[in-house]
Amino acid sequence: MTTAATLAPPTRPAERLRTSAPWWMALIAGAAAFSGTTAATLNGDELATISSASRSLSGMWELAQHIDGHFLPYYLFMHFWMKVGTAELWLRLPSAVAIAVSAWLLVDLGRRLYGIRAGVVAAAIFAILPSVSYYGAFARSYAFAAAAVVFSFWALHRAVERSDGRRWAVYGVAVALVCATHLFAVLVLPAHLVLARRAVVVPMFAALAAGCVPAVVLGLVGYGERHAISWIPQRGPEVWLKFPKMAAGATGLGVLLFTLALAGAVLLWRAGNRGATPRHGRSARLGPAASDGGTADFGQGGVESGRWVFVLVGWLVLPPLLLLAVSHLVTPVYVDRYLFVTAPALALLAGVAVACLPRFQVAAGVVVVLLGCALAFPDHVEVREENGRFENIPWALRVIRAEPDDAIVYGQSQLRTGFEYYADSLMPVDVLKAGNAPSPDGFGYPERTDVAAALEKRDRVWVVWRGTKQSGLEGDAVPRVAEVERAGYELSSAKHSADLPGLTVALFTRR
């Protein structure tokens, strides 16, 4: 008797790979990011997340009207996430999950472009990037922005592949997420326009217009708060020389991957042209995609493949170009971390380069990943050190050996959030603190202005500031130091946490 089981065709290994690979690579990438979660201590940006998200909803809205308004969607999410707890691991877990989502989408997008091997290698390269380890263990929205950007390109491929209302609705949602996760993540969206053509231009532009509403709102808010980023210096084109290191998180690895990315773009273009069948007007599936379970579709006459080359290259290079343009035309905004959204494009193009090889794609992929690990190893160690975020408050607490009646003065009042977060032993008396809640319009705290009166009858004062020793002791960047000296104190000792900008801990004693 023939059973249903005997009638069912056996599952092909390629089909199993296609189904399981995204999940395995998501797990690996998420674990790689999560591995640095508890090593490096929280820095000022992450403490700003705590300060913002721990406020009431009305308090967050009031803050958003003065500073960090474009982070409001992320702060809203973290407001409810922090109801469970505020441990480092818990605060950074969402970013690691976002990295896992990025890897899943990279595998499937790579499969659609040039087969499952391209996607797997891309996700593996993405997982070993030190920048991924950094932002995947960072309580800010940068990993969310990267995931949203990959989602937008993935959704765009599906919508262009088969145009229907639901797919364009998903694409519109993806664009909205890009706009809501970080304002400058929208700089990848011009690359989408390469795929605009008569058959899809109406639904595509409709989805883009709807999805960009958050960008318009947050952009107007951000423009009104541009004073809050007045610390950003004006940059010139020379910053592009550092872009490979910024995207990958390591110089040697960045140069290697940019070389591979260029090769991947050329090979994908050539592959699309070889797969063209213009006479019949049908798409052709090339060997690598068909043989490994992929569904790479190069469109009519290879046109779609050629366009996707420009889409991926635009994803990689347009954000730094446009960010520098905004810096010169509007206000200085060029900051490296705003460009983390380009890292998935770098990995994807490198993965395509490996998958386009005529033979030994698996071996080449393994070699690239292992070589990348070797080149990036020192950088992975660095981001996982206690001072991996360059603002080591636990170190500062160990330097402070408080005696009874010692006082502490913060060079920047917002540092108080970090010291209160990490302090677990006797702390000097916070003599300037005038309230338990941060200012409603910022991250600083209300403080007394009469420093001399606040320090009366105290023989020792610990002063902590963000920056080098010279910035506080020889310049005027930290006014609190001069106020302590005028109150009758002299420097006894000072230590800096080594990496810039770092923290300085100084002990002043009464003359």
C-alpha cells in the first residue's frame, strides 16, 4: 500500500539550506553582538537613553521639544522596555536583536540577488564586523536603524519583483521604520529611486511618500534643535578616507571589504548581462542561484540586475556623500555613527563578490570570514573592554577613595546619571545637587551656583569631568574646576581613563 509519506518527494538539501540559513545566521550575528553586552560600561549616550526613557510620557515629550526629538520613537520604545529593568544586559538586548533581524534579512536579500551563498556569506561578514559588535551592544537606535534599512531594501525587492498592494504596503511600513529609527538613516532612500520605472512608479512613490511622513516631522523637530549638536565640527572630504574603518569598525578589514564590494558590484553587473534574454523578454536564472536553492531574478534583459548594482552601491556611498552635503548646506552633522546603516551594504556586496566566483565559493567565503576575523581581532577585543565606550565610570568610582565628609563636584552635571547608576559604595557628598530629577529640557541636573558656600568646612573635593586632564586644568572648558580653585582648593592628584575623550578624576584639597 502506498502511503502519503512515500508519495512526498524528499526535501532537497538546497531547500533545507534556503529555509534554515536565515535563522542560523540571525542567531550567529545576534550572539556576536550580544557577546559584548556586559563587558563595556555604559557611556554618555546610553545614559542619556536611561535619563530620557525613565521619564513620564509627558516628560519625554517636553524633553523632545528641546533636545533629541528625533530619538523620541526609540525613547518611547525604551520607556516601556525599561519597565522590566535597567541592567546593562537588558538595556542593550534590543540592539542585539536588531542585529539578528538585519542578518536574517541580509541572507534572504542576498538569496534574491544572487543565491543563498551570497546571502549567507554577507550575513557572516556582517556578523564579524567590529562595528556590529559595537552598535549591537549599544543602548541607542543605531542597530534599529540598520535593521530598518535592510528591511526597506528587502521589501523593495519583493514589491518590484511582484507589484501588488500588500507588498507595497509592507515597503511603506519599512520606509516609515527607517525614518523613525534615526533621522539620517533616510539618506539611503535615494538609492531606492534607481528602481523607479513606469510599471511601479505610482505605488512606489505613494509608499515612499506615506513612509516619509515621520522623517518630515522629525526633521522639522531636529532642525529646531540644531543648537543641541553645535559641538559637531565642520568636516571636509578627507573624512571619506576614514569611511571604510567607520563602516567595518577596523581599518584593514574595511579596506578588504571595500575592495570586495567593488568587485561584487562589477561581477553582479556582468552576471546580469550574461543572464539576459532580451529576445524573449523573460528573466533568466543563473547557475549559482538555481543550483543552491536561490531565486535570483535578473529581470528583462538583465536590466533589474544592472539597476540593483546601482541600488547597492548607492546604499553604501550615498549616506556619507549626502551627510557631508547637509553639513555644508545646513549645519554640521557629519558624525561617523550616523553612517552605521551602510555596514549591511558593505557586507552584502562582499558576499555577492564571493558568490559570483565560478568555483570554490564556499572555500572563498570561509577564507574571507576567517581573514576578516584575524584582521578585526584587536578591534573586537577593544570594543569588549570595560572602557570600550571610552567613558569608564566604574573606573572613576574605583579611583575615588572617599573619606567621611568628602565632597564631589561634576564638571558636567549630566555625569551624575552615570555615577548614580553605577555607585554601590560610599560616595562623596554631592554638595551642588539641587534636585533629584534631571532638567526637563535636557540631561543635566539643577545645581547650586554658590560653589564656595557649598564646599564650606570640607577639606577634600573630588572633581570629575569628561575630557582630558589638560581640558580642565589648563583651559576653560570645565568652569567647575576654576570655581573649586577659587573656593580655596589646590590640586592634589589627577588621573585620566586613557582613551579619548575619557574621564578625569581629580582630588583637590584645601590650601
